[in-house]
Amino acid sequence: MSETCDVLIIGGGLVGASLAIALDGAGLSVALAEAAAPRVDLQPSYDERNLALARASLNALEALGVLDARAPVAPVPIRRIHVSRRGDFGAVRLDAAELGLPAFGAVLPARELGNALLRRLEACSALARLAPAQAVGIEAGEEFVTVELRVGETTRRLRTRLLVGADGTESFVRGRLGIEAERHDYAQSAFVTTVTTERPLAGTAYERFTDSGPVALLPLGERRAGLVLSVPSADATRVAALDDDTFLDFVHERFGWRVGRFSRPGRRKPYPLARLLAARTTAPRAVLVGNAAQTVHPLGAQGFNLGLRDALTLAELLREAQAAQADPGSADLLARHAARRGEDRTATTSFSDDLVRLMGNDFAPLRVLRSIGFHALDRIGPLKRRFALRGMGYRGDTPALSLLR
Ligand SMILES: Cc1cc2nc3c(=O)[nH]c(=O)nc-3n(C[C@H](O)[C@H](O)[C@H](O)COP(=O)(O)OP(=O)(O)OC[C@H]3O[C@@H](n4cnc5c(N)ncnc54)[C@H](O)[C@@H]3O)c2cc1C
């Protein structure tokens, strides 16, 4: 591989890998450097978390050849959404069929999406993949950014016309570029596991809020569900140590009995929850995408969906630049990326945060307002449709690949 490239992506997680695939065949020389070895069990985010993929994300992943009929595990469609809060009146019930839609999105374990991304990366013709390769140094320059990579025992220097930081919440790239980030620790941990339900889920995703944290149930099969249960961080060690029966009693106490008795819980893994927002997403010849640019609470199921839109928009702009023989790291391209992503980024990060704050608050007048809001959203058709379309990922300046269906 030449030691100079057009685009160097640091981080081959869900977003960085998607970006590399979206640039396949664009005529640009692209390199992807990932700190972990390219195996699904070694990459940190290709794990047991269940991802609710918005329709717009599914469209793009299908168009890019990541998700296709050959995949061993197919995404499970979300046909209904049920949102409620313990102690409030009413609930919001969304039914895709009632709104003339086949489904709102689908659920796929991150491990399976990781497998699909790794398979598709294998087929990228002009991509230089470096893994394990960790970025350890960055030098800015007028024409190029030079990145130092630790590859095994050796160090390698690569020059790139555009550096993309797709290296997650603790982004090394963001730090080295001197981009500040605002952080907020929610003092909560989310336990992710699977459970079997007594009654069929019929494609329903449930979101239930309680004073001590939210719980979500995502359909993975007729009677198999992905569970995300948030608890105050101070409680995380205790919940991790519960035996299976006591854990299921705890889940029932939070979630109720809407789908009958839970059984056969899978392994439980806690994730500490924090929000992060980079003060800006660009620097000369560099751009941040995905969790490196913004990390949101998983409650709204927006993190990857939002990061994928960052990546798809960047790929669109880079393809246009390449067709016009323009510089892929130009200030103009970076300004256009920041402008196109601005609205979606602000709206989606504040939506996820507002949801956590609004639903977690037990202030009595707020409970009444919330109940009225639930009632209104449940009854008013156009409001419901607008809410649903935003949840499906059609927000801001939607990238073309997401609009196919
Ligand atoms: C419990 C949970 C549930 C979630 N559910 C949903 C959901 O339903 N829907 C949704 O859209 N999102 C969801 N998310 C969010 C989603 O998982 C993240 O937004 C997504 O993983 C971000 O992808 P990324 O590629 O930006 O970052 P990451 O996945 O963190 O990947 C970053 C990559 O960069 C690599 N890296 C780091 N530093 C370096 C370096 N110096 N050099 C080279 N490589 C480096 C890492 O090894 C890693 O592979 C959930 C998150 C959690 C925790």
C-alpha cells in the first residue's frame, strides 16, 4: 500500500466500517485502521447489544450490500411500538400498518451486524485494511495529515488528505485535534441481555419508564426478546450478582406482565451510560463521525443510526468531490459536511437527552403533562406519523442511500 492515501479512517467499529464500505468503488484510495484484530469477538462494539435499526439505516445497509438474504441472522422487523411510564396514565401505541408502513425498523444483535460488516469489508476492492493498528500520533499539515500507527511491534506513518475520526466515545483523534467535548455522566448502567417471553411479542418493541430507570424490550423472535434495563450505577454491582430468578423478578417489578412471565435470561452485561458532544466535528483536513462526534444514551436507540447518517453524508460528499477531481480534505467539503449534519445532530442528541430527563422525572405536575402528552400522541394521527417518521431515521438532510424505500 502507498504510504499516502486520500482518506484514512481511524476506527473500524460500526460507523467506521460502514463508511469504508460506502466509499468502496468511489475511486479514492482509502485506508481503515482498527485497534482490535478483525474478529467479531475481539472488536469492542461488535457485541451482544441489540441494535434497533431505523428504516433509513436498513435501507442504506441493504443498498451497500451489508445486509442481504444470505446473512445467517435476519433483522427482526419492529411492527409496533409501545411506550409507557409506571405511575402515569396512558401509553403511546404506534402500529406501522395503521400508518401504512411495513415496519418502523428492525432489531439485529450488534455481533451479527459486525459479522456482516466484516464480510462486506472483505469484498472492498481498493481498501487498505490495517488491523490491529492503533493510532498513536497525529501531525497536522497544509496538504496532508500524518498519522502514526502502532502495528504490532512496529510503527508506521501514513499521510492522508482527509483524516476521519471514527474511534468511538474516548476518541484519540478528537483529543489530538484539540476538539473539546462536553460530557455528562448519567450515573446509570444499562444491563443488556435476552429473555424468553410467555406471550408472543408480535413484532412489538416496548419502552417502559420508571423512577429508577427505563427498561426496553426488543423483538428478536416470536418469544425471544432483547432486554435493556437501566439501573442507578450504585446498584449495578448488586444487579450483576443477582441469580437468574431474582433478576427476572426485578425485571417484572420494572416492566410488569404485558408479555407474561419472563424466563431463560441470557448473560448480563452492564454498560455505564454517558452523553458526549464534541464542540465541533471538523478541524483542518479532519472530521469526526459516530460516537467520536457524539455519544447518546441508548434509550432512544439513536447512536448508530445517527453515526451512520454522519458516515453516509460524508461518503456522498467525498464521491461528489472525487467526480469533480476536488480535494477530499478541502475546507469547503468539511464545512458542507458540518452544515448538512448540524440539524440532525442537534435534534437527535437533544431528543435522546430530553427523553431521559423528561421520563426520569417524578415531579407531579410533569407526570400530569406527560400523561396528557401520551394521550395526545396516541390519538392524533398526523402527530403520530411525524413522530414515527423521525424514529425511522428520516431526519435533517437525509443521505440519499437511506431514502431508497
Ligand atoms: C447498550 C447499548 C445499546 C445500544 N442500542 C442502540 C440501538 O438500539 N440503536 C442504535 O442506533 N444505537 C445503539 N447503541 C449505540 C451504538 O452501539 C453506538 O452508537 C455505535 O456502536 C457507535 O459506533 P462507532 O463506530 O462510532 O464507535 P465504536 O463502536 O465505539 O467503535 C470505535 C472503534 O474504534 C476503535 N478505536 C478506538 N481507538 C482507536 C485508535 N486509537 N486507533 C484505531 N482504532 C481505534 C475501537 O477499537 C472500535 O472498534 C447502543 C449502545 C449501547 C451501549
